[in-house]
Amino acid sequence: MDAIILQILNGLDKGSAYALIALGLTLIFGTLGVVNFAHGALFMIGAFCAVTLNRILTLSHQVVDPTRTDFLGNPMKVDVPYVFDMFGEAAGQSIIDWSVPLAILFAIPVMVLVGVIMERGLIKFFYKRPHADQILVTFGLAIVLQEIIKYYYGANPIPTPAPEAFKGSFDFGAMLGFDPNTIIYPYWRLVYFCFAALIIGAVFVFLQFTTFGMVVRAGMADRETVGLLGIDIDKRFTIMFGLAAAVAGLAGVMYAPINAPNYHMGMDFLVLSFVVVVVGGMGSLPGAVAAGFLLGILESFASMREVIAFIPGINQVIIYLVAIIILLTRPRGLMGRKGVMED
Amino acid sequence: MTKTNMSRRGVLKSGAVAGAGLAVPTIFTAQSAAAYTNEPTGSSVTLGFNVPQTGPYADEGADELRAYQLAVEHLNGTGADNGMLETFSSKALQGNGILGKKVEYVTGDTQTKSDAARASARSMIEKDGAVMITGGSSSGVAVAVQALCQEAGVIFMAGLTHSNDTTGKDKKANGFRHFFNSYMSGAALAPILANNYGTDRKAYHLTADYNWGYTTEEAVKTSTEAMGWETVAAVRTPLTQTDFSSYIAPVLQSGADVLVLNHYGGNMVNSLTNAVQFGLRDKLVNNKNFEIVVPLYSRLMAKGAGANVKGIYGSTNWHWSLQDEGSQAFVRSFGTKYGFPPSQAAHTCYVQTLLYADAVQRAGSFNPCAVAEALEDFEFDGMGNGKTLYRGADHQCFKDVLVVKGKENPTSEFDLLEIVEVTPTAQVTYDASIFGGELGACNPGT
Amino acid sequence: MFGLDKKDATLLVVVAILALFAPFILNPFPEGSAMAQFNAGYPDLMQRFVIFGIFAIGFNILFGLTGYLSFGHAAFLGVGSYAAIWMMKLLTMNVIPAIIVSVIVAGLISFLVGWISLRRSGIYFSILTLAFAMMMYQLAYSDLFGQLFGGVLTGGETGLQPKVNDPRILDAALAEGATPKAHLFGLEMGASYKLAVGSWEFTFNAGYYIAAVAMLAAFYMSIRIFRSPFGLMLRSVKSNQQRVSYTGLNPRPYTLAAFVISGMYAGLAGGLLVAMDTQVGAERMFWTASGEVVIMTILGGAGTLIGPVLGSGLLKYMENILSKINKGVLEGWFSFMPDGMSDFFIAITNLFVGKQWHITTGVIFMLVIIFVPGGLVELGKRIGNLLTRKKQPNNTDGSAKAEPAE
């Protein structure tokens, strides 16, 4: 029982990452009709926003400490961050400590800007082109973006820890009356889950209850008619792209403490997020979220020892197996609309 | 690099009847041109440095390449100093190239894929006339390229490869490995673990689902069980896994009090980060502190995992903080040239290049069979790991293995590991036949 | 000729001549010159050119004609490779059984995958093929079947190679110390004749010519398919599947046939890869490898006959040549310049070669797709038009849809 509760928790947390990425992907597809293979790269850039802010905050000048020596036997140069000079050591330390949450503020404008530039500079020329062309051009872009990141940050993962306050894990088991230590979950992952729920909720509210969202939804349903009504749908679509980029970026920022960001993390998530979107049904927002959580939970269950012992190797293939079964039983995924991306 | 005098081609050129820009084609078969593949007959010799330049191990590859460049400088006598040539017990090398031929090199990208690595190695052999291939950062690539070099008739000096298979079931007569392996990691780690964590422990293994993972799991399991530990479970994780939470969450429920992460590279960085996130190390299980062990450490991995490595035991081939003369000499010349200390990958690649050059010098020929003979059962010292033996039976180096621990108070971004013990060679030596495989005969090629 | 019309026959002959003289054409720079770095006329790369050409030609029969975008074709290539290596381990090092069996096995597997995946269309089809391919990749990388039954099927991460002590029931025992080498009735794949002309050196490799013959046969087959009623049927599926159904024809058997044919092409490519270089690793089944063949096809010109071959050539050329240019090479090139200037050029060039070669490929995909949507074939046509100064008939419209090349 406790093992199952634990894996459900786990699945929800994994699923929230999948859902967040898939949400932006399906948003772009639903509104603009573009298959964006660079979406993983946006997620990666988000994570590197956190890394960059951390780098900025720890910008240092070197002070020579004559009492110590470095590996070559020269006097040791000690890095002193400028924030220490500005705010004192204690306050400076806590600013650096909180760099990941602070990076949210930093990432939003950066990601919106990246998204808008991408849409205006490249994507808008591809609205009428075949999906294969869209895939290829965004795939090319993804390669260029990740190689640029690699050029500046190297290929090695860069540890970007969460604030000290979120270290450790929360004991659900004790709370629910199980033995202590049986159901524990890290604080930061709980934060991630809540954050994801918040963002997903906000996107739905935005699309459902604002005029802007209404127009965009109308545009998703019938772009031409909305254009005929004299509404400048293009501008709104640009903003939507910026929004989707910001969602992917925020997913990345908050993900940075979970796994140290590296330049290829976007590609690692790309295939998975596509599977999630397609299983959910192309262009369906609730479908993407539902599929994200579903696959997250199933993946967690498949990685249980007992399950692997029963079906060896199931943890390797579960995502793909589920995708195949769902697509064969439900032709357009969980909540896809007829005629979308079927030609 | 311009290759004005590709030796192999030199022969061909001299054979071609050339006149006033026009030439009568002369056909040669490869057989008639040289005694062995890519025999260098000009004033230079070409080595092939095949390292991952793209993909997750690109930084490790970059460090290997730095070491190779340094080794070439030292061999040619053009460097700021002579590095390990000063401390190397064999004094055959003169600092004037190898057998008086200037050392040149070509580089390639393995992409950490066996196909790409073989394509790159083949282009070095077929196009650039490389007489030796070296490098790599994973066992899959090492085994694949080693097999290729055996077929082509050139020497392969393995870079970073830790699987038992490289010099075990997949060993080849033309291939040589200086780096240590899973078996040695297990044998070196177990006593230290028993000393520090006691002999009454329950271990839970997470193992990357491929050959290296299996051999490492096997090695650590066998040697810790011999110390009295119990293995509660061993779970295989997919190589492409990035988030290990669903594998780590059930660890505490199993009643285990030690977690062994048989992961390398990105897998290890993520699984260790996740394990620490779950607060495993703050827990008390069976009235003992919960502990994590990482059988194979590298500095780049430690850097990627950041503060999470503090206090965690593992093994490593070499570390720059070693105080012996050879290590010091290498760290000095590497550090002076590049501004930071070398990694273990850099060390093993540097040493392999020097060992190859020395073997050629002693053999008096670049012929792979002569070189192999010179390397087999060669004993040397002054290369950083104490007295070392290149065992002839499986072409594996036997030397001291380092047990290290994540440093509690690192003074710089390179000072992440501290040496706990230098395990003597005798303790990690095994019988050459235990992993099976056939060395075969050396192949000099055409 | 061979049942082709004049245009197609000319194209086939041109391709045959190019393939025959590839060792000359790909080695335009004399040995030892700074430009020799760009020579591609060595056996390994020439073999790869034609083998991946076959792979892309086959993929184009599915994607170019029917429009079905498979994202899992690398799996068939991998399956073909594994089948071929097992033939070499069990039967003989002769490449003929290996290649035949690799085509058959890849055909069977692609039939199964196609039969299921073709129930869906569009991106749903793509994801189904991707899912199948990734499952196969995972199974191969961890050698799950091998583990399950206590043997070895794929060899996992280290892959499979012919070993000295494999059974090879048709072959005589190897001589002491000899390594098993792939051959065609005794002609070793690695055997090369070298021709030195002045400071040039040209390599004629047996393996390359065998692969090239296979490529020409594959290319000829593809022309026949393109021009056949079957090909026409596939094209009609691409332009409007519904209308095809309304005429009372079931398009499924046609698309499935196209899928299996392209799977067999992939199997042939996989078998040839093993014949040329006797080793298999699971990475060749990863989704990026499937993506690569999509890129090759579109880069060259989807739906055109020669496009896929050009696309695969360009991609393999970049992968193998650019990645080998290191800083030392650049210093050699720019050494004639004054110091500051050469440093500048080295720094700029270094961004695009060596360990940064991925950037160049990414930029080239983007440029081609943005400016010449019809790929290299269209680029060639445009340049041709410019040179002959013909009036360009409705070029801008015609180029958006990739037309079959002559």
C-alpha cells in the first residue's frame, strides 16, 4: 500500500514536468498549427536561465590569500562574489541561495523575448509549409540553440541547487499513519508539483476567462473566420508563442534543482513530450495535461521492483507501449479532434 | 595540420612515374607497399586521437584532447617542460619524436556512439595513415574501436573505459588498456566500506542497464558480500533515464541502509542528485546512518553533482592531488599550460600515448606486433600510479587503485575529491582467465 | 534502356558514372595540400555515402510518394544489421547470405510495424513508428531478449562482432591467428587498389564497389517504382487519401507495400553496413538516427529520385569531414595571414568545425529549408536555370512543392 501511494506521488511529480512541457507544445500546435521541435530547447534555455542568474549572482573578483596555495603551489586566489561586497556576506549568501526562485523573475522576460523573436524571425514563415518542413527547421534551430549553450556552458551538467530551506524530504508516511520513512518526498519536488499545477491552472484560466484567451481559442477553432472579423490574430498568435515559450522556460527553471541542467536536456525531453502531446491528442490542452500525468504515473509504477520482476524490462518500454495501445484504441489520442494532423 | 610527408604515400609517390605534371598511373596493391598497415617511412608519424567531442561526454573528451596535445609536445620536445618523461622509469624516449620521427596527430569525434567512433577511426586509418588509435570515454566505444583496430592492423590504446569486457571477454591482441576496471573498483572499495560502515550492512543497487553496469554491480556485490554485506535488491535503470525518483523512492522501504549507484556520467549525476534530494543521507535505518556509494568517480561527474558528492565513497584511476613525482610532474605541465589540474581521463590518455611511444622506441619499429611485444609484461614506474605492470595475458595494466571520498570543504571547483586510500596492486589483481575471451594473435595488417 | 524512358535512363547512367568514378571525384585535392582535409575519397566514407544513399532512397519511397512520415526507420536498419551479423557469426563471412537475410528480416519486422502503424495517419502514424523503434532500441541496448533467455541476441551496449571462435558452419576453420573478415567469394571487403597519379592518390575499394552496385540496383528499382502504376497510386494517397477511398480502392495495402519496401531498403543498408564494417551497436536504432534519414531526404529533396542520395551524401560528408578539423588544422590554413588576422579567422572558423560541427549542420538544415524548400535538387535546378539564363517558369510556386526530378 505504502509503495503504491509513494509511486502515485512520484508519478504526479514526474507527470507535472511532462504536462508542463507538453502544455506549451500543444498550445503552439493548437494555436499556430506548428510542430515545434525546438520546444525542448526552450525548456533547456529556461533551465539555463537559472544557471545564468546563479552565475551573475556569483560574479566574483579574486582576492589573493597568501596563507593558502593552489594546486601548482602558487598563492591561492579566492573568489569573492560582488554581492558579498554589496550586501554583506550573510545577505549575499542567502541571495545566491535563493537564485533558482529568483530566476523565475529573470526567466519570464527572457523567455517571452526568445519566443517572440523565434516566432517573428522564423516560425511565422512556416505557417503554411508542410509539417515535415516545420519539424526540420525547428529541429535545426534546436541543434543550433543547444550547441550555443554548449559552447558557453560546456557539456557537463551544472549543479544548480534549490534554496537551503527546501533541502530534505517530507514524511507523508508519518502523517498518514504509516511507519516513518516509508513515504517520503523531497520538498523541492512538492514545490515543483504545486508550481506546475499553478501554471497549468493559470493558462486555463487565461484562455477561458479573458477576452484575449477567447479570441485565441476562436482562432484555434477557425483561424480564417477570426481574421475575417477584422481581428489581428497574428499579433495574438505571436503573444501566444511568447507565452508558450515562457511556460516551457519556467518548467525548465524550476527543474534545474531536480536534475543538474545540461545542454542536451531539451533533446532528452523532446521525444517524451511529443509522445505525451500525441497521446493526449494533438492540440488538446486538457489532453496534454491528462496524458502527462497518466504517463508519469505509469512510468513510476513500471519502475517498481515487483513489476520489473514480473515483466522484465517493462520499465524500458512502458511509455512507448502505452502510447501504442492508446493510439490503437483511441485513434486521435485521449482528447484529440478529428482531422487535426492526420494528413 | 599539413601533412607534407605522408609516409605511406611517400612510398606510393616514389613508385609513381611522375613527369612534368603528367603521370603514368601505376597500380599498387596495399600488400606490396608496406610491411604493415600505415608504416611510416617519412620524417613524421601520425597518431589518431579519437575522443567524444559532441554529446554528453564532450567535456571529458576535451580534457583527453588537451592531454594528447601535451603528450605530443613532450614527445617532440617542443613543450615548456618534459612532463612525465622526466619521471618515467624507461628512458628510451629522447624528446625528438618517436624513433626520430616527428609526431603528428589527427583528431576525430566518437560522439560516444560505436558507429561514429568506428567511422572516425577508419577515416584516420584509411585517409590520414594513422598508425595508432587512442581515446574514448565509454566501454561500448572502446570495445568497438578495439575490434576495428584488430582488423585493420593498428594498435589501439584505450582511453577511459572501465568495463571488465574491454580486457576481458572482448580483449584483442592489438588493444591495450591502462585504465582500471569494475573488478578492481569492487576489490578496492569493499574493505574501505567495511571499515567505515561496518560489516553488517544491507545494500540496494541501482544499475545502469548495460554491460558496464552489470560488471560493476557484479564486482561490488561479490566483494562486499565477501565482507559480510547483504544485497537486498538490484534494480536495473534504463540508460536514457534522466529522473531517477521512482527508483530511489522505494529504497528506504526495502530496509536497505546503503545505496550503491552503478551509474556513470549523466546517469550518476542525476541519480546521486535525486538520492540526496530524497534526504536519504539524513536517515537512520537499522540504527545506522544511511550511506550512498558510487563505485566509479570522475572529477567531471563530481563537478556535475556539486555539493551532493560530499562524503560519498568511490574509486578512481588517478587523482591530481597524488604526491608522487610522476603525478606532480604531469599536474605541473598540464596546469601551467591550461590553468587547471588534469582529470583522470586526461591522465590515462597522456600515459597511454607515452607508453605507446616508449614501446615503439624500445621495439625499434612501429610494427603493431613488435609494439605489442614491447608492451606485454612491461613493468614501469613514475607514471602516477606507482609500480605498474602491463600484463601480457590480457593487455590490462595492474597498478594501485585510489579510493576517494567527496571532499567536505572543497577549496576550488577542481578540488572535489580527497584520496582515502591507495589500494595496493596485489589486492586488485585477478587471474587473467576469469572473464573469458580470446586475445588472439596480433595483426600487423597488410 | 532497362524499361526506362530517356530521361530516367540518362539519370541512371549519370549516377552510375558518378559512382564508378567516385574515387576520383571525391579526391580532388592532392595529398599533402591544405585542402586534402576535404577529400572524401577514402573507403569508409565512400561506403557510407552509398549505403546511407540506399537508406534514404528507400525512405523516400514511403515519405516522398505517400507522405507518411515514419520516425522509426532506423530500427529496420538496425534489425537488418543484427540479422547480417548473426549470419556472419553462424553461417559464413561471405556477405551474400548476410545481405539477403538482412533484407528479409527487415521486411518481416517492417511488415509487422507497418501493419499496426498504418492504421493511423499523420503525426499519429509518426509517433507509432517512433514508439516501435524506441522500444526496439531499448530492447537492443540492454539486450533484454538475450537476458531473458540467458543468451546473447544483440550484445547490448558493446554490440556484436564476429569472433574467431564463432561456429560459422559453412566456412573452413580460420588459419591460426587470422581474424574473420567479410568477403564476397574470397574478395575481401577491405581490399583496395591504390592508384598514384602525380601527387594524387586514389583508392579503389572492393567493398565500396559492391555497395555501389547495390545502390545502383536500389536506385533503378526506385525509378521503376516511381514510374509504375503502383507509384502513381501512392502519389494519389499523398494528395488525397479520402478521394482514393471514395473510388472504392483501399489505400492500405498500397501504403503497407510501400512501407515494407522502404523497410527492406533500410534492411539492405543495415546489412551492407555490417558487410563493410563487421560490427553492430544499438545506437544506430536511436530516434536521432531515424531523424537523420528524414533530414537526408528533405535536405536532398523529398519526392525526387536523386535528392535522397545527395542529402545523405551532404550529411555524411559534414559529419565525417567537419568533425576532424581541429584547431591545429585551422592554424595551418590561416598561417599565411598576419598574426592578429589569422587568430581572428581561426576563432571564427573554429565555431563551426571540430567539436562544434553540429552547429554547421543545424544552420545548413535551416538555410536549406527556409530558402530552398525543395532541397538540393531544387537548388541545383535554380543554379542551372541561372547559368543557362532560361526564363524561370513559375519557379516560386513550383518550388514549394517538391516535384519529382528528371
